[in-house]
Amino acid sequence: MDRAKIAGAALAAAGLALLATGCSAPATTASFGSAPASAPQAAASAVPGDHAADEDRDAVRVAIVGDSLTAGGGRLLSDGLDANTWMTYARGDGVEWVGGYAKGGSTIQEQAAVVTPVADVDVLVLMSGTNDVRKGIGFAESAASYDAVVATIAPRHVVVAAIPPYDRSPAAAAVYQRALERHVLEKGWTWTDPWGFARDGLVFAAGTSPDGIHPTTAGYQRLGESLRETILDVGDPRDDLLQAGPAVDDAPASTSATS
């Protein structure tokens, strides 16, 4: 039985139990905290530690790809999660981090070249582009790399997050971002801008960034909380069941005249 059917059966069973008892079911809470640090693997792809096996079986499985804004500072995502990694604040209670790739200073082209497949991903969150702007790479040169990352991960749903303000070249960042958003919408992916708290026009709002590139630790938390909401909205298994449509009735359908 595929995962969507299993999720549907679990929801149906839970509904019957609630009707029978008149009580609310207890919430399931997955483990929360930093993934254990490990040596970078091939292509520095991140794979959560053994604790992932204890996660909520019905959780949305999430892979993440990006640069330092995803890895946390100048680190590799494969070093594990910390206070400056947004996934630290997004995971648990229905969201399971299952891998991906992120490296400080990397462009989307670099990420596409080294990211490796991740099995059974419900939602891919891809946030990249700041280093393209830093290196003067226009979106036209980057578009195919976004597509390549998505093709490698092969998720059920794709979320592309806007890049934050880039104080060193705010106008160029805005141009790149507009082109990225158009591409995402053309592909039928989900576009989200989780940086509203940090924007003051085209630059970082006062007190939200120590360097005009990265948010503060409190900003990473707000970023994670925002992306968590998007992940749960996009990755809700009930949406997959609705998209699959109702079961086909074996009985012959009646016919009626239509105009």
C-alpha cells in the first residue's frame, strides 16, 4: 500500500475512534533538537542521525537545499542542525527532516551539481540565490539548476522560498527574486516569502541582521516557524487524497441531459 493510502486509512481510523469515544486524540510529538553531528558524506549531503527512525510515522518528510541561510552561517548542513539553522525550529510535531544539501557560500549551480537523491520526500524546501547575486550570476543562467535540484530530489511537492534582502546589492537581489518567482509559478511549485519580518524595502530592517546577509538567531527561528507553516500546509497528506479524487463507483452511473 502506498504512503498516501496508509495516511488516508490512519485518518479514517482516527475519525471513527473520535466518534466512538467523544474524546480528542492525544497529539503525537516527534523528537526535537539538533541532529547529531557527523562527518560530511559524499557531496556533503546531509542525512539525519538514527533518531529519525523514532519520528512520527505520519510526519511530512522534508528535504532542504540551499546555502548558508539553510546550513546556518558558513557551515555544511551535514554538520547537523544548530541554533542558526531554520530547520531546527521547523521540525517535530508532524515535520520530519530527512536530508538534503546546503553549504555556506554556494550558488544554485553548485548545489545542483552535488545534491544527491533523498528517498520518499513529501516536500522539498529550496532556498537559494543570494550567492548567485553576489557573484553576478543572473537568473537566466540559474533557472536550469533549480530544475535539476528538483529532479534529483523528486519530491511530491516543491516549496521555493524567497531570498532575504541583500544589503550589498539590493536592487540586483530584487531583480533576481522577481525572475525566480515567475519561474516557480510557471512550474506550478509553491512560492513563499518567509522574510517579511526582516524586510525594510530592499534591505534588512534594523536589528534583524548582523551583516546585511544573514538573519539573527531570533530571525532564524522566525524563518523556521514560517516555513514550518508552509510545509504543513503544502504537505498535508489529506491534500494528496483529495487530489487523487473520489473512489470510482463500480455501479453504472445514471445519465442526464445537459445543455
